[in-house]
Amino acid sequence: MCGIIGCVGRGDETLDTLVHGLSKLEYRGYDSAGVALANGSVEVVKRAGELENLRRALNGERDGVSGRVGIGHTRWSTHGPPTDENAHPHRDCTGRVAVVHNGIIENYQELRDELTDAGHEFESETDTEVVPHLIETELAGGADPETAFRSAIERLEGSYAIACVLADDDRVFAAREDSPLVLGIGDDAVYLASDVPAFREFTDKVVYLEDGEFAVLDGEGWSVTDSTGAPVEKAIDTVTWDPEETGKSGYDHYMLKEIHEQPRALRQCVSGRVSELSGEVDLDVDVDPTGVQFVACGTSYHAAVYGAQLFQEAGIPAQAFLGSEYATSPPPIGDDLVVGVTQSGETADTLSALREARRRGAKTLAVTNVVGSTVSRECDDTLYIRAGPEIGVAATKTFSSQVVALTLLVESLRESRRETIAALRDLPASVQTVLDTSKAEEVAEEYVDSDAYFFIGRGMHYPVALEGALKFKEISYEHAEGFAAGELKHGPLALVTENTPVFALVTGEGEQARKTIGNVKEVEARDAPVVAVTDRKSDVARYADHVLEIPESDPRTAAVLANVQLQLVAYYAAAQLGRPIDKPRNLAKSVTVE
Ligand code: F6R
């Protein structure tokens, strides 16, 4: 979703720093971009579409765009279509104030009517534009810039991360409420962004802002105050990941790179958490639940469904809920632990479900990838999945790491099972085997012209069937659906033809495998091509047109391996169709609106 960058102290490199920051925020998803630089006046350049459009415009106007203090923005449309006018930054009537904003201002219509009645003229359809006009009003009333900024922010209802520059001021003002903002503290410069990658190349020192806090960045440094104006002592954290980790390292796409990073991500997730000698798991989280409710969205929801099965199987009642539905008909909470699974830690639907749970007295645990994210600050405790930065919009390594983290969580609550710990230790090598031997590219090539794609599985293969279909549809733009294998005959079978490949996830030789093979025979009888994702134990290969093989593994980890095959199928199908794999249309990496 929208991204913010700001900086003070980069001298002549301010503009390049802003554009570089925007390029690092592209992965969040956006449909327009812009910058504002203050230097006696405020110069704003903004364009709909790719960042390249902004770069071209800046090259054309470069002489007119200079300044030592600046802000930039990538916009993901909510109020008004992606046009040059609706792109951020937005200015007031005088052109003295420029503002960028992430989030939604819920009372914007009321403010806009009030400002319009007072004679202000608006140039865009956005909710954001009320902010510079509110600041203008305060300045006209005699307020100094900082007071004007604070007073304007106090009028807002909703969620926001806001940054502002003024023509005749060499500071950046910022505020946050329900939308992330982080400061980057360099030797001679200070940065501000919605996400660390925007300035990670320049510094590893960060300060996370909390809801209700204001920040001022100037040539001397930075300061943070609370909503009453009182100074706040902030800790400076150090981010541990390397800026190189956010490059493509020779892969055509971030998604492919991140799929290949899974062995390392899974090692990192387990590292130092399992005793070499006893196999005991210590996650340094203070939970001992009698029941668990998971809340999550999209891919993270699929990891949560998987996690709920792991808990159930361990004898701890557990259920997964979609974050967006949780508050609509909240289940009784009792003593249940509510676990928010979210790689970004900023998904509005998941955060609001967790807030609802907290409001009703639940203890909450965050399972996330991002240190300092909103979810980690709001929940009682956090379990980090340690996957490293994920840039591709389609979640890949974070899914596998979420499942492994949840497996560790289950094992930490009981005497750990030797076979599961052994499977977790073997998993990185088994994922590597899948990556080295996969025939997913050939399968994708053979079926790329199909009418639709179906994915079926039972037990822990069920959430992976859902995940396989989600990955496939979001990056290939082809119709794909995942089903519990047993549900096929209750309706979806009507869609199955000789032009709808069915990916069947079957491992082992138990009851579940036997039943899924029965479902495979049903689709085979309707002439649908069958791609079996399977280990050597199962004999589903006999009924399949193609086999995507995975190493034999514990039933709790086998579905992670099957999922890696499906990630590769989705990737290669999308690549053959020439889709923009890392930035699928209409989607965003971090979905900060409900
Ligand atoms: C799909 C995908 C999304 C996210 C969902 C939740 O590939 O990435 O479905 O899983 O938007 O995001 P997080 O995990 O950040 O809460």
C-alpha cells in the first residue's frame, strides 16, 4: 500500500535519496508517486503510474526541483482514481505546505465541506488534501509551523502516517496513528519512512514511532513528542539484516529469489530455539494456552489454518478466523489465546480483529516477520518468524516460516516430539531438494493455456491447496481455486473438464492419502489432467499425468514441501504469461486499510 519517505540533511542528494527510497517501497504496491522539496518554495512533482513516469518527469524538470528537505510518496488509491492530481504530495492554496499521507481520514468529507465553505480550493478527490488546507488555516491564524501541524492533526479521525514540509522551513514534521512510521538515524542525516527498506542503505539505526506521537526532523537531528507535546525518550534500535537482502541477487524476480531463500529462512526460524541435546523448544514467549483462536488474512490465514490443525492434533483446541470477519460474529473468548498471524505486522483487518479480542479481555500473541511492526507493539507477546525481508507482493518464504514458527510454538507447549523436531531440522535440506529437482517449469509450460486450475488436498494439505490456488491466481491472473479434496464432489466437480488441470496434494499412505486418491480418480474419470504433488510413499503417481515429487517427510512438514512445488508452478506460469510477477495488479504488500 502507500509508502512514505522523508529526509533532512542529504544536501544536494535529497532528491535522489527520496527517489531511491520510493523505489525501495515499490514492493508495497502503488499506482502513482510523487516528491516535494522545500527550498524557499515547495516544488512538487507527481505522476500517475510507475515510478519511471515520475523519474522521467523529474529528469525533464530537474533544474526546478532542488532542496535540502523533502518528502516522497507512493500512493495506492482509496479516495479517487490514480491520476496525477490525486497523487501525493498535496498542497494548500498558497503552495506553502506539502503533505503526504498513508491511511484513511474518516472525517475528511466534513473537514472538506468546512474548508470549502471557508474559501479553500481543492485540486484532488483525496481525503489527504484536507490536511495541508487545515495547516494553512492554522498558519494564517498566526500559529508557528509546528503548532499549525499539531493542531491540524488533532482535527483528524481515522488512520494516518503523515509527513509535511513547508516552503520557508528546513524541517520535516510527522505524526502517526494506526499506520507505521519509522525514523532512520544517520551520521549527518535523518530519514523518515513507512518501512525500513526505504532508507536501509543509509543507516541501520531506527526509531519506531508509536500511535499519537509526533516527530520533527531538522539539520540538528530529531525529536519525538506525545499528543500533549511532552518529549518522549525513544530507544534507537539496530536492524540486523543486510541491505543486499533487499536486492534481486541475479534472480529475474524477487518472488523467485524469495522462493529460493526458503532453506535459509527456515534455518533462521529454528536456529537457537531448539536444544541440541534434549530437543526441547524455547521460544521466549510467555504463553500456555488451553485454547487458541487465530486471526489472519490471505496467505497468513492459510498458515493459520495449518497452525490450527497442528494445535488440534496436539490436543489444544484451535480455530482460524479471517481477520476481516472476526469482529462480525466474534466467538466466545473464554481463556483462549488469540494469535495474530501477519508477516507485515500491519494488516488492518488482522490488527482490528486483535484489538477486538483485547477489548474482550483476551491475551494476544503476534506471529510476524517485522520487528517493531504495529502488531508486535500491540500484542502481549511476539513470536518472530525470522524470514528476512520479503519484497515480492506474493508471500512465499514468509508462509513457510509462519508454519514452521507455529510448529515450534506447538512443540514448545509440550514435551517435544522427536520426529517433529527431526523433521524441522531436515526441512531446509528437503526444501533445497525440491528447488534443485522441481519439474514445475515444464508442468506450467504444458498447462499454461488451460481454462482454470484446481488444487485439492486433505488435512494439512487443505490450507496448502488454498494457498497454491491463491498464489496461482494472484500472479498469473488465471482462474484458480483450492478445495478440500472431499468437497470436490459436492459442487466444484461440475467445473472439471479436460481443460482444467487438477493439482492433487497427496503424501504418505494413510487414510487421508487413500481418500484423496479416490478424489483423484473422480477427476481422472472426467478427463481432467492430474498433477500429483507427492512423495514416494503414496501411489497416487499411477493416476497422474505429471508428478511433482517431494522428499518423504513428517506429516506435519510434508505440506510445506508440497507448497514449494506450487509456488514454483505459479511463478513459472506467470512468467510464461509475461505477468508483472513482483507487483501484481491491484494488490499491495502491506494492506493497511480495512
Ligand atoms: C498473498 C499475500 C496476501 C497476504 C495478506 C496478509 O500472496 O501476500 O494474501 O498474505 O494480505 O498479509 P500479512 O501477512 O502481512 O498480514
